[in-house]
Amino acid sequence: MPLFRLAFALALIVCAMACKREAEKPAGKPDAAAFVSDGAGDGSVWVVDAPNGGRLYLCGTIHILREKDYPLAPAYEAAYMYSNKLVLELPPGAASGPELTSRMSQLGMYSADTSLEAHVTKETWENVKQWSGKRGLEASSMNRYRPWFVALLITSMEYAALGAKPDKGVDTHFEERAKKDGKPAEGLESVEFQIQLFASLSDKQQNELLEQTLGEISSVAEEFEKMILAWKNGELEDLRAMLFREAERYPDLMNLFLTARNLSWMDRLEQMLKNGEKAMILVGTGHFTSDTGLIELLRKRGYRVRHYREVTDF
């Protein structure tokens, strides 16, 4: 199910168009005891150390969560407490505002002289119509959009039906806290860049994305629970197996969404380490898996990388 998860990993872009952020409840400042496991899962947090004292907390995120998925593992609280700034995939506030809606519509919508039906197989169009009917939507409204946009829309709505919302995503949770606490925050990419990841897909890739998404709807709930469990326990091998199950069939997509982005982030992350910074890095947990994930890339550059449960030197 790699394509559905890839769409899920960036579905925050689409969700942001329709979802309003909920105000977070004020939280007291944790003490060092926050780093002690509470038995509810060790979390997907790795600590990267440079010889000069620079330290990065690689915090794997899930962009949309449910209320019941909280509280987060203590490792996240510790990473927030011991860091001087947050580094997110997108700059603070970038995933909201009318300009996003306008840009998404501009790139995701067909011109008046063509349609989704004209660009996909008959079977795919029938599946889109069936899905639309189940969700109480007019199929004609889907017919205006390109396959990549429809795939993201389906993904966001299916997870929303499970109660998963961007308001509850790990990224949003800490972005809002940093804003209240006055902690600096910055982004690794722009919204335009992330939108272009999809808008730049070839017709063939877009159709693959939509077909795969439609084919995996029935197992969303079960797979989401498995993903949350692996994420909560920092089980990279399980996450790797889930994400890369069919990766060989779509190497160009995996490279576009994961590998290439990891490589593009590396110089910036390494510069933070060389500068002696202490930063909380919040990116999708999928970016930690595989031999081209951030964990292995940093190890190959000579940095010490440990899961938080192995760290005692704070």
C-alpha cells in the first residue's frame, strides 16, 4: 500500500483547505522526567549528535491523528523541551490561508474542455463514481479534478472518516505550542514545492496513484491501526515493511516523495549540527525508513544516531 500511504503522508495539504485548526489547551512545562517511558510506547524519536555538541531530535510524525492517539510518547516532550527551535516540513502557518486553496484549485483542476473521465480508464471512473456515492458526493464534482488531486481528496476524506484530522497531527500540535511559547520554528520546504510534487506527476503516475488509492480504501482502517502501533513503538522495520511493500513497482514515485527529499534536506540538517544547534526536527516517519532515510544518511556522514531509549546524556 505504498501509494495510499504516500498520499496520506502529504494529505495535510488537502485537509488544510477544509479543516480549521483547533486551539490547543495550555500545557505546563515538563521537567526532565518527561523523557522517561510511560509504557505506552517509546515513540519514533532518534537523537543525532555531532562532536561539537550539536544535537538534532529526529521526531517522526503522523500528519493527521485522532484524539485517542494522544498523549504522545514522552520522547516528544523531551525533544521539545531540550531543543532551541523547531524544524518542520512546512514553515509555520504555511498550510493555511486562502492562497493555498487558490493554488490547489489552479493546479488540481482541469480546464473546461476536458475532465477526469477523459483521462482515466472506464473502470477507474466507475470506481470514482462509486466512492463518491458512498461519501455523499456528486461524481460530477470529482470530474473537474486531475487524478492526483482526487487521490489526495479520497485519502483525506477516508482518514477523516476515522476521526483523523490535521488539527491533531504531531506537526500541528508542536507548531501551535511553539507559537505560544515563543520558540522559533522554520520549514524545510514550501507549500508550493509540496503541491508540485503531485502536480508534476506524469499522466501515467497520476493514474497509478488514483488506481492504487481506490484499490486500498477497504483496508484503510486496519492499516492505519497497524501504522499507529508501529509509530508509537518506534518500530522502523515494521514501518519500512508497510511503506515499501510494493516499492519496486513504483520506484520513481518512491524516489520523488521520499528519497530525493531526504537528500535535499541533508545539507541543511548537517549545517545545524556543525553550528552546534539543538533542534527538534518534525517530519513524516517514512523519511526515517530505508537505506536512504535520514537516520542512515546521517550515520553514513559520521554522526552518532541513537533511538531516544538509548540516550542518557542530557
